[in-house]
Amino acid sequence: MDQLQAFFEERLDRTIRRIQQLVEIESPSRDEAGSRMAVVWIEDELRRISDDFRIERITVEGFGEHLVVRAYEGKEKPVLLLGHTDTVHPRGTKERNPTRIEDGRLYGCGTFDMKANIVVILEVLRAFREFELTPPRPITILLSCDEEIGSHSGRPIVEREAANAEYALVCEPSADGRAKTGRKGTGMFTIKAHGIPAHAGLEPEKGASAVLELSRQIQRLHDLNDLEKGTTVNVCIVSGGTASNVIPSEAECEVDVRFSSMKEAARIEKAITTLKPFDPKVRVEVIGEINRPPMERSRAVIKLYERARKTALKFGYELGETTVGGASDGNFVAALGVPLLDGLGITGNGAHTLDEYVRLDDIPKRALLLARLILEK
């Protein structure tokens, strides 16, 4: 284990360069070309490590490519390592947020969430090869390409692989270095109001304002919040109208829903999908659904966390825990009853912003933690 620690520390500069290379490949969700470029880069790295890995690239039109890697295959049920290659940053964002090192931090689009952690997985495999180590269980790595937009094409693959796994380690990032033992579930909805256009000055009474209707619906949505139960309903994008002198016939908003229990999910989903118009001349249309179930802090999750915490302490590393409002593909795994631990990525901050970063000094520690977790029986 001391050799493993020295290996990750000695390779830090090379690991940083590889992270920079992957971050420089812009791969926003729904960018098929960018997704493919990222997957090709990862596959090339895997081939440099070993020819024994079985690699499956799953192309999904309109999204990109999911990547499944199988290593050390055998009769035992595998450990599943989860991650994703897509980011929230549109192409060209790296011009405003260049990949760079400042004050012991590596900045860049998608660095924290979560390309640096993909490279950590690769470095762990490289270490196993270097020291001829064979984990007690096979390893399955799944990197999806649409996690940031709900995993609509990735979810069946996540559930397929999770169903066959002994447990899962989710390499999503973690602020303040804490593993995630609970995540809220999510829902995504679009509310559209279809009104009647009319001249705003000559005969406004003949129209029916979609904007006015939507504003009333937004207040109704806001009233669904219940912070004590961990339920949030937020309207995040609003649009409508065609001209400043026309009663708006169209308006819409996008709604973000978060919840800690499926009981609350059912309440919110029913309330949103049965919205009735305030103005009978306006038609209200609802699109969307509850997307991810919550990852609840179960006994199996805590057992895995305690194992990871004790493993970290063996080399003087403090691994805290937290529950968060953000969701991941780990939510789908938890819903199947498969033990998992989330937030095992490099310590950093700023997810989904132009200030996201990972701490350079944490890279070898997280690599060592992941390696030791995989090697333990």
C-alpha cells in the first residue's frame, strides 16, 4: 500500500497533464462529436494501460456515446464504478474559463464535475497493472454521456450494470472532501400556457394572456415547496410573448423539483400534472416527469461509508459524509437496493460554474482511497 501511495504521488504531474487533456475536449450534453472525442481519448488511454480490457461504446443518436469497460472479469459479481463524460458548459466556454493551475488548484470546464475523476479511475487501473495487482472482484466502469440532462438514454444502461453489481462506487465530485450518503430525487417539468393573441392597444379584451396565466401558475408552483420535508420546487427559466404591443399567446417555464422521499415525489408530480388554468380561455400544457428517485441514507450505504472512512484513516485521510440536493446516476443504483457510496471524486468546488476546480494535493489521496476500496475484500 505504501508503494501505491508513492506511485500516485510520483505520477501527479503526469496525472494533471492527462486531466488537462480530457478537460480541453469540450463535451457538453447532446454534443455527439464532443462526446465521441472524449470517449476516443479515454479508450486510447485504456489501451495504453492494457489490451485485456473489454470495451463497449454505445452510440445514442442526439446524445453521444456511453462507455462501458470490463476489467479483471471472473465469476464474482463486479464492483461498478460510475461517472459521466458530459458537462454543462456549451462549446466555446473554455475561452472564458481556460484550463489552468492557480494556487494549487486546477481550473477548467468540467474539471470538478467530473473529468478529473475519470482520469483518477484510469490511474487506479494503471497502478494495478504496474504492480500486477488483481482485485478480488471484477471491475465494471460505466461513463454515461447524458447524466447532466437526466440520463434519459443512460438510465437503462446504469440499471443494467447495477443489477449485476455487488456494490457501486460513484466517482462524482465532492465539495469539502465528503462522501455523499444521501441525495435528493429530481423531477423536470415544462409548463406551457397557450393563450389568444390580440392588439394590446386596440382590443386587448379579445385576447387571453399566456404570460399572465403562467405568472399565476408560477405562484401556485412556488406554494408546493416544503423545506421541512426537503422538497423544493423552483421555476428556473421563463419565456413568452412576441412583441411589446401584442397580448402574448404563448409562454412557458421550466421547473426544477427536488425531494427526499417518494411520498413527496408523488405529491408534487400529481400537483403539477393536474394543473388547471385560472383563465378558461388559456390552455395549460405540462411536459415532464419525476426523473430520479432519491438516494436514501440506508444501512447498506452507511456500512459502505464506514468501510471507506476506516480505509481512509489507515493512511491518515479524513473522509467525512454529507447529504446533498443534487442527483446523480447513483440515485438509479440506490433505487435497485444495490449498496453504493457517492461523492468519491477529488475535493474541489464550483460545479456547473466558471470557477470550478479540483485541489491538486487531493488527487493522489483520492486515487489511493479508490484503489484500496477496490482491493479490499
